[in-house]
Amino acid sequence: MDRSREIADFLRSRRARVTPGQAGLPSDTRGRRVPGLRREEAARLAGVSTEYYTRLEQGRATNPSAEVVEALCEALRLDASEREHLTDLLARPTAARRTPVRPQRVRPGLHLMLQTLEHVPAFVLGRRTDVLAANRLARAVLTAAAAPRTRPGSGAAGWRPWTGSPDFSRSRR
């Protein structure tokens, strides 16, 4: 049985064992399609969102914290062996060994195109949104945006505080 299926079966079966009365929830006049707690009731008792509980139950949530696992154990009234089993099921999977990623390179033709775009800033982003290549104007814009702001009294020229709303009366019409 795969891990996500095992998590789903375990949480569903434990949710079915706890009645709303046992959990201290008010009685509900709506009919129940399944025995025990509904997903939203189990989520409320555990202090997590219904969406997150659903993802946990379906095995789609990654790495729940120890606090969340403990809250689930309390909400579902698990004994010591069930707590241990749930903790093992929801434990972080062993990280797969990643193959080293080759550095990305920009083709010479793209470099040439960037240099011919001399009236507009242009740059090429890599798969991790890092700047791989940029023309002269783009480098000026990017370095100006990354430059630290100066503070008053530092002696740096060009610092002007915002003094209020802009004066739109001088704008062109």
C-alpha cells in the first residue's frame, strides 16, 4: 500500500471512531453520510483549516509540523501506539538525492540581440529567476534598484523625503 493511501485510510478510520458528542461538539441536526466526525469538525478540533486537513488526509500535505501532528492526535483521541503510527506516517520522507543542476548559459545570438536593444532595458532570466544576461540599460536599472537608500544626515546627495501628496496642478494636459 502506498504511503498516501495508508495515511488516508488511517485518518478516515480514526475520524469515524470519534462522535461529535465525544469530541464536545454540539449535536447537529443534519444527517451524516459517514460515521464519526466530518473533516471540517476534525480540522476545527485540531486547529487547522479544513483544506489543510483534507490535504493531510489525502497524503498531499508536505511535512506537517510536530505541533500539527500532536493536535491531530488529540483531536482524534489516539492512544500511544496510534500516535506513534501517525507520526511515522506523516514523518518527513527521506530526501531524494538531487542531481547537480548544470549552470544555464545564454546563447551568443541572444547576447547579440540584447546589445542591439540599446534604447530599452532588456535582460534574460534563468529557471530560478536569476539574471543571466542584461544589456547596458538593464544593468543600470537593476543596480540602481538594488542600491541602498541613503538616510538624512548621511551627507549623501539626492535624498528627498516624501512630503505629502503630489502636486498634480503642474502636470501636462
